[in-house]
Amino acid sequence: MSTAAPTPRPGVLAIEAYVPGESKIPGGVKPIKLSSNETPLGPSPAAVAAYKTAGLDLERYPDGQATHLRQAIGKRYGLDPARIVCGAGSDEILTMLAHAYLGPGDEAIYTQHGFLVYRIAILACGATPVVADETNLTADVDKILAKVTPKTSMVFLANPNNPTGTYLPIGEVRRLHASLPGNVVLVLDGAYAEYVRRNDYEAGIELVATTNNTVMTRTFSKIFGLAALRIGWGYCPPEIADALNRIRGPFNMSTPSILAGAAAMEDHAHTETAVAHNDEWLGWLHTEIEKLGLCVTPSVANFLLIHFPADAAKGAAACDEFLKSRGIILRRVVSYGLPDCLRLTIGTAEENRAVIAALAAFQQKAA
């Protein structure tokens, strides 16, 4: 019998598996979970009702085209549903893009503190990940362009970025696109786009509509409160949508996801309430944390990046353990190259006040 064993393709074993934010604390205590950028308001009641209705026909295959969901997205944003591709979270759209346009010998660029899934998707295709430095924890167009070579096939840009909460104005995004070769796919990841309230920000709809090499991805896991259902979508040029539809699974969206997603997309009042809640508490938390003597990166999303001293007793790891002892979970971001930071998701009013009280207690203890 042969002793040979299957060997993964080059790049696969170089992947460090994605580790999501923690959700449990030893002892069975229900935590205040502020580690995964989930909305504190939950999903739309209309989405929950649609999900329950879908449970009555689980023996039937879903609509392989996710027609109802694509139409609902198209109606809300004024988009052609034929150019919308849906998937199991925006992660699947990002992965499909990599599989469609990257392979051995290709390079793909993402920024220094960009979403970890980009690197995973690139390596899984046998392509080479290339990291562009950021400036003040913000994507830098010139530094991205400096990394472009004849081997570059894709650029991933999270805008706003997770975990920093920073963003590029649309003028800079347009400058980036205008300077890229026409064969390079620019992927604009707008997972947190609905939260942004800046006059110089756009998620990328116009760029996709007017160019043949730009894709915008979005998710239902954040402001729409449907993270458990894994719903994402991409708005693409027709040729890219065609390529993705050729490689995606024939039934990659479940019926409950399609119906709940469509209902959530149609409930404008629920998302407006979520935006208003975030606007109120994002600024409040930023101010209160700075009052405690900690630095905070200004954010346009639904989370804040908190910076701690390198001193072990006063640092991010020590604070993380202290908060857990009080039933509060934030996100360590060591894997993003930010070992001295914690990321805090905006929670309910009660949760936000609780985390400030706990941070104040930690600062007093560490003094």
C-alpha cells in the first residue's frame, strides 16, 4: 500500500484560519458580547416573520437565483437585479471573486489592517497576497498604487475598514480606480456602508455602474441583524456577475435567508432606527473612553478601536481579561497587527454604560 498522502495546493497551508470574535465566558454566564460588530437592535420583526414562514416548506429547494432577494436589493438601491449576485455572507462573494480572477502567478493587494478574509481568499487560490501600508490606520491610495505590478489582478479595499473604522473619501477611491490597469478588479467591501454619515463617502455604486472592473460587496450581518443567516451580495459589471454565477453553488442561498433578507431590505424604518442609535452612542463612547485617558481611533462604523499602553499591566490583554471577569467581551485584534488594541462594538444603552464603567475600573486598578 502506498504511503503517499494528498497534498493541498500551494498556499493553503500558509493560511491562518480565521478566528471570529469570542462569544462565551467560562462559567456559563451570559456575556455582554461586543466582539463581533453585531447590531444591538436585532433583526427587523418583518425578517423574523419571513424566516418563520419559510420554515413551513423546508422540503423544497430554494430559488437558485435568489430572485426575490435580488429584486428587493435592487429596489432599495436603484440597481439592476441582473447585476446583483447573492451569497452566504459577503465572505462568499469575496471568495468567489478570488476564485474567478486569481490563480498561481497572480498578485492581489489589500491594506495593512484590512479584513483577514482577503488574505485567506487570495492564498486559497494559489495567488500571492501583497500588503500595502496604511497611513494613520487609514488606507493610502499612493501606497496601494506603489504595490501594483504586472502580476496584480485584484485590489481589495474595505471602506470603511474593519477593525480601524477609518474610511477613504470617494474622491480618493475614484483616484485609485483611475490609476489601476483596466484588467485589475477593484473590490470595494462596504460591509459597514449603511452606518457612514459623511458627505464625502460613497460605497461604490456609481463606480460599479460606470466601469467594467469594479465590484461592491455588502452584507446583511451588520445593520440588518441577520448574521446567523449568512447573507451577502455583490453589485458587479455584467461580465463579472456572469463569471460569479458560473462558479457559485446552484443553491447557495437558503429559502429562509432569501425571504428574511428581502423582508429586512424592505424595512427602512428598522435600519433608520439602527443608524440613529449608532449615531448617538458612537460619539458618546468615543468621548467617555478618551476621558479615561485612552486613545480612540475616530470611526464612521459601528465600532471603536481603543488603544492601550504597551505596559503589560495596563495593556490590551490585561484589560481584555479584566473585562471578561466582569462578563464583557471585546475583540482582541492581534491578528490584524494591532496587539495593543481592543475593538468595541456599539451595544445597547445599558451595555455601553456597563463597558465604560468596567473600563474606568480597569484604569483605576492599573494606575
